[in-house]
Amino acid sequence: MGSSGQLQIVPGRNGHGEHVFTVLVKRSYRIAHERVAQRAERDEPFRLIDTYWDQGEPDWSTVQHESEQAPFKPMTDVVVVGRAHAPGGVPVQQMLAGVAVGERRKLLLVTGDRECRHREGQDPLFTDPLPFTEMEIRYDRAYGGVDEVSDASIPFHYPRNDRGRGVALGNVRERIEGLALPNLEDPEDVITPERLVIGDAGRWHLQPVPQGFGWRQRTWYPRCALLGACPPFLAPGVVTVEEREGVLPPNHAALARANRLPPFEAHFNNGASLGLMLKHLAADEHIHLLGLAPGGGPLHFQLPDETPAVTLDLGQGARPLETTLQTVSIRPDDGALDLVWQAAQVYPGHHWLPQMKRLHAEVS
């Protein structure tokens, strides 16, 4: 490992649809409370593929670490891969965990394991949460899931997260009794007995948005919609939470059905949790974690205030490139931080590649 960090050159397109060669630079750091991040003894290698919790597979697990080979991201992804820790290691039934990056803040309500009890003709009951000292922050513990029981003619996969907990299309004993409820929720948008049963599948967009601090999978709404995919049971004209917040273009469902929704490939590359895709992240930004460090105490640290200097030579001499921060990946249980920067140079397109005499990048 040299002082410059790990380096990759990847082809792709930028936010304007232009062909680019992107130089990716990855550096690893140690983090500690009330300290500036310090370079680690070695830089972690690039993650070339998605990896899943429990060393799992895409058909049953959720993404723990996403590939770091995206050629361009219009925003900076901030992700925290870890656990909620009860204060002082004392078991709790419920707690708050949070991430603050500059002025942007996101909170999770973390609740111990609980489940439903069916009541014929009435709203279900929720059991009391079991105490816990640690809870992994992963999307299979957020709201979501699959219901193939309530209506055999409608196998219902919650478009925002088909790996989660708590989805129930109908008030059917076989579905409700013993149904696991989400551990991770937005404190302002929790599931309740009154709103548990969706009823009409077309009302799914009114249910809670799954919450976490890690990676949202590419096949889930709204991320998949950035490539033109339209989830089932979403009528044209329905305005979802994601559309109101500007994550998706207006009237995206109708445009997708008419095959006129252009793909937003660059935005698709941003996969951080909603609320943690940020613009204009300062090189010395302060990051505050609540309830995510071992022992349950706060973890406040500062980014290292450095930006790699990148040049790229395509055969016409080395050119300095503008470098922006692409990904901030925090692993508080390990006291570790990985930063990935991107620096892209436009080239004419595939027809020009036979004329390219050199492809060489340098980083300092």
C-alpha cells in the first residue's frame, strides 16, 4: 500500500450521459471519539461485487457491502454498517440510534423482537418487545416482506423491501399469528395494529418506508424505478413519498408504463439509505453517531480533510481531474472508515477507443 491509496480505472457514463473513464481512489482510516480520522496501516481493497449479510445469497439475504465500482455518483453515499448498542450494555426494549452528517440527521427507532397475535374481525395485537443489548442494522429487520398467504391469487412482494418484516395484505390468521414485526423504524412513521393490514394491494405506497443506515438493494423501489422499472399495484397518477421527496421524477409510474421514462443511471448508482445521500460533503465534515458504537456511547469524529490529487493520461498527456467524494462507509464496531473518491474524464465514445494510445492514472 502506498500513501496514495487503492486505485481503479473504470469506464462508464457521467450524469450527462457522456462516456467517461473514472479513476476511483480508496483510502482506509481509523476512527475514535472526538478525533480526526487517521490513515489505517493498510488500505482495504476495492469491493468488486456486492456481499450479503450472513455470507448469504441475493435470493434470501440483504446487501451488507455494495460493490465499489460505480463509475459515477451524482451524490455522496454515507453508509453505516454495524449494530445498535444499548447504553452501557444494559438490556433495553427500545432505543434510538442516529447518524448526523453536518446539518443532516437521521434517527431510527430500534425495538426488540416482537410479533403479532391474530384477533378475528379486530386489529391484531403486538406482543411486548424482548430486551436486547445489540441489534444489527440491516434491512431484513426493517418493514417489508412477502405475503403469499392472505390471497393465494396475489403473491404480494412489498416493492420497497421484500426481505423485511411485518407485511400483511389481509387479516388472515395464517398470516397474522406469529408474524414478526420490524425492529427498525422511522420514529415518525411506525407500524401500528391499526395500519398493519394493507387490505388493497394498491395501498402499499401508504405503508412505512423501510429504514436503515446501510445499502438499499437495486431491485427495490424507488431505486429500480430509476432504470424505468414500475412496481406492481402502483397506479399512474399516484404520488409516492419518494416522488414527493424528489428521489424520483414526477409522474414516473405513468411514464414508465408508456415506455417514455428515461433511465437515470447515474442516480441509480447511489444506494445509501434515504436521507444519507448527500451533496457538497466537506472534506473535513463532522459525523456524529448515536447508539452505534460498542458500549452504546456517542461516536463523534471528523473526516480527514484530504482530497486525492488525480491525473489521467489517455495518450494526450496527463490531465488533472476534479475529484469528488463518492462513498463514506463507516464500520463503528471495527472503528473503521473507508472513503472512495471519483475523478472522471470525458472521452468521445466507443468509436474512439481504437485511437487511445495510453490509459494511465496517478494519484497523490
